[in-house]
Amino acid sequence: MVAAEDAGKIGVADRLGIEPGSVVQEIGWDEDVDDDLRAAIEERIGSDLLDEDVDEVVEVVLLWWREDDGDLVDALINATTSLADDGVIWVLTPKTGRTGHVEPSDIAESVSTAGLAQTSNVSVSADWMATRLVAPKSAKSKR
């Protein structure tokens, strides 16, 4: 049974494209986050998630976001400050019907305003969805 549980955890990290050894920052942690997802990612990268106050360059940002958390555009712009040029932001939001659910149209509008591109959505647990964001290819070539 343990092997099946481990395979499920690794599967989530795989679906998020998180590689062993990746540097992953977590923003927006609160009591409602999915601890199994966090543990799976930490197991995959072989270290703890970095908190939102670090100054080092990261390859992945996990942004836990709920409807009442404030301005998503500001949060996305702040999340890009330590992100590597080819890094990825995963915006984790409660699923439809869950407390704090964020409408997909609100995410799409904020992503565009923040100068990012939305590439995919993944169900990561019973309660959480993840939206993958990257810098647009044209912005990457200008850096």
C-alpha cells in the first residue's frame, strides 16, 4: 500500500513537471493547503519548499490563491521576481464549490495583465486545481 501511495504522490509532481533537484518556492501557504501535495513535491525535489521571503532564483513557484487573498495581478508580478527566465508559476486555487474558489476568467484576466501566459490546468487533489503560467516566448527573447 505504501508503494501505491508514493506512486500517487510522485504522479502529482510529474503532472506539474517538477524535476528532482528543482528549486521550488511556495507563496500563500495557509492552514487549508494540501499537505500531501506539498509532501509529494518536497519528496520529488529532495528538499524543503522555500518560503516567500527568499532571495534566490527559483525554477518553480507554487502560489496558493483564494478568492479573498487580494490582488492576483500583484501576487503574480511579485512571484516573478525570483523566477528563473524559463521558470513556471503554478497558481493553486480551490476547486469549484470549495471555499475560496476563484473563477477561471478572473485568473485569465490577471495572468494577461501581469504579462504572463496560461498554458494548462491540472487537478492536483480533491480540493485544488493548478494553473500553469509562464513568461510569453516573446518576452523571454527580449531579456
